[in-house]
Amino acid sequence: MKTIVQWWLVIVSGSALVLAVVLGYIFIRNNAADESVMEASGRNQLRFQVHYLPNPVFPNGPSSHLHFLRNFTDFIEVENSFSVELSESLHIRYSYTARTNLIVTYGGTAGSIVFEEETILNEGSGNTQGDRLSIPDGSYIIDLDIYMQVFENFLYHHEQFMDASGEGTTGFRNFNAALHIEFIHTIETRPTFMAQTIINGYEIPLGQNVFTLTPFGAPGFTDTVVRVGTMGGVGIIRMILVGGLFLFGVFGLTMSYFRLEKETNTQRKQVNTIIKKYEPEIIKVNAPMHLEKYQRIRVGDFEEILKLAVNLGKHITCYKDNRKASFTVIVDTMAYQYIIYYTRQERVKTDDTVTKISDYLAKYDMYRDELSIISDVSQEMIDHMENGKFNPLLKQAYFVAKALGVTIEEVFNLVDEQENI
């Protein structure tokens, strides 16, 4: 069970370390890149036409003159559109408002504002992804007589109030009115942040016989954003998480390594101590022993196999590899073994209704590759036999059973084919 936990710790820690490295690379590439520049430009287009009442003086239809006569004017038509171009594709959030604002001042055109009335003609907002944006606000009919009527009503009520208070109408002519036709556009971009608000339109002074359209505001903008790879608040949190994941992976792998190294060193030290202490009784060999003709018996303590060798005048044969050390004493047809594994091994459990290879491997503390060498049957074939995925030939079954020191019937549950008909 401890071995399973240790290997799960290795797998989880290794996966966390790899994930942290990948995420860290992506994060650094996206958020700590070299300095880059994003360029943006916007343009607001305004158009207007003056529509006259039927008359013999202006027979040619709409006009685009900035000055026009009040008595001949039916209405004016104003069109507006807004477009943005970016040097790269970004997420764009935008909003727009078209409105009129009647402003009454006292004390000349630059006097104090004493009255305002705002009317929303159109508004909207949205989101899009790309390097271009076009907002056709539309066309708006402005009837100047309506706003003149509002101004005249203001003057009338003001006159009535002044008369009622006995102050007269002194300074009455110091009131001025102007109509503002305004178009407001706001855009924001992400992840490269840029924000722009553009306001433009026309101003038309009221109360005179000649109307004059005066454009105001900025027709557009240009902007340059220098991006210097910054993490920001969310980026710092992500970096902390990636760093924590990395440290967890390193800590887990380090702990697993030291545990494995400690266990391996302890077992190797035990083997070396036995060999050094009982050197006269031990013969070291460089290849595994072929014990298929012997009945193998596992002993649980080196002292037992040592007593057996001393009492019978036998030598103890020792074979070491990178996984274990085995001490063997041959007595007639019996092979007595004491095995020290450098690390704990978890045996594979299979359904014993098909084969008992796993049981005998566990019993003799034998690896499948060892069984393959002794039986001269490939390890892949032994795996298939063990898992019930292949029905072995009688010759193969015989060699496997012989290598395990048992009969075929003790290893394999052989079923007569006629029983399944």
C-alpha cells in the first residue's frame, strides 16, 4: 500500500510540475512579452441638408449652405456615421448617443445658462471583435420651429413672472437660445486597453432671421497605445497559482526521491553487510541461476539459509541486479532462497479463475521478465496468459508451469472444449 501511495505521489507531483511549466510558459509569453504598439484611429462624419418650404425663391430643393433663412425653412436633415480602425484585432465595446440640447443663456452667448432641455434622438451600445468598427447612427429630422416655440414659451412665462412681480421686462432682450445637435461615441478595447469619447455636432443660434450651422467638437481621433507586458491583478493571482503548482510538484518529486533513495540505500546496505560478513560462505555470480528443475522454497530470514548451508556444507550463491539480491542454496532437488528487494513491489492481481501465474509470482517474489527467461516464453505472451487474453499452446503452458515448479493443472484452469458446446 505504501508503494502505491508513493507512486501516486510521483505521478501527481510530476503532472503538477509539467502543468506548471506549460502554464508558466504560456503566461509569460502572453503577459510579459516585449514592448508592442497598438494604433487606432476614428472618424466621425457629419452631413446636413436644409429643406425649404415651397417658395419661388429657392426652387431647387435641399441645400447644404451653412446659412439659411428662418422664414423659408421647413426642416433640416442631419446624418452621422462613425468608424474605427485598429492595427490589430481586439474586443471592442462601444456606445453612441444622438441628442438635441436647447440651451438658454442670459447675458450674451457666453452668459450663464438659465434653461436646458435635452431630447434623446437615438442611442445604443454593443460589443464586437475585430480591427474595424462602423456605426451608422442614421438620419435625423430637426424641426427648428419646435425649438423656437419652446424658447418663445420660456420668454413668455418669464415675461409674465416679471410683470406679476412688478419688476418689468428690463433686460429681457439679454436672453439668447442655441440648439445643439450632438453625437457622442465611446469605445473601449480589450485586452489592450484604450478608451476614447468623441463628441461633435452642430450649434444653431435661435431667435434670429438667419440660421447659421456651426460645427463643433472633434471630427475624429488618433491614438497609440504602447503595451509593455504587464501582469495586472488577475495576472499576479495566476502567477501565484502557477508558482504554487510548481512548488508542489518539486516538493512531491523531491520527497518521493528521498524516500525511495533512503529505502534503496537501506536495503543495499543490508545486502553488502551480509556479503561482507559471510564472505567465506558466499559465492557471487553475474547471471541469474536457472532453477527450473528445482522446487523453489522461499525462506524469510538469512539466518535460516545460513544455518542450512553451514550444516550441509553448502555454499550460498548470491546474484545481484539493480532490483534485488537473491541468496540461494541448492540441496538435492530443492532450491532454498532468501531475497532482498531494494524497493517494495506491488504485485498485479488477476482473476484466478483463468490463471494462477500472479499467485506463483507473488509466492516466489519473481518478476515476469525472470519467468520469461527461465521458461523461454516471451514476457508479452506471459502477460496475455496471466490476464486470460490468450489460450497458450500446451508447450508454452508446460514451460511456464515447469519454471514455477508446479504442474500445468496447478497454474492453468484447463477446460475441455466439449463442455462449452
